[in-house]
Amino acid sequence: MVNQELLDILRCPACVREKDGLLEYYKESWLICQDCGRKYPVRDDIPVMLIDEGDKWANTAKDALPVPPPAN
């Protein structure tokens, strides 16, 4: 599980300069940007906050996200 203090400060790296980039913690496996819809996997309790990684899952429906996220 990701520490709540970390969740409070994390923002979408693609949106944070122009928007809030607020993230929803989903099923303890994903961080979903409320502005752009990018989805960042959480692997071994570590959020993978790379824009390229978020892009891979941007068009995947929230309820179709694999839990746990795949290794790569």
C-alpha cells in the first residue's frame, strides 16, 4: 500500500504545470489522473510516474485495468 502522505503530494507529471493533475488511487494498483485520464501503475507499492507509462494505459477503461498491473 502506498503511503497516504505520498499520495497527497503526487500529481500527474503530464498535467501538473497547466492543471491540478490530481490522482485517484484505484484498487491499490493504479493512480488515475482526473484531468487527462492517464493511468500510472503501482508496482510493489511504488508508483511508476513516467508519462510514457501513463500513456500506455490512457485509453484503457478504469474497470478494465489489470490488477495487479503487469510487470511491463
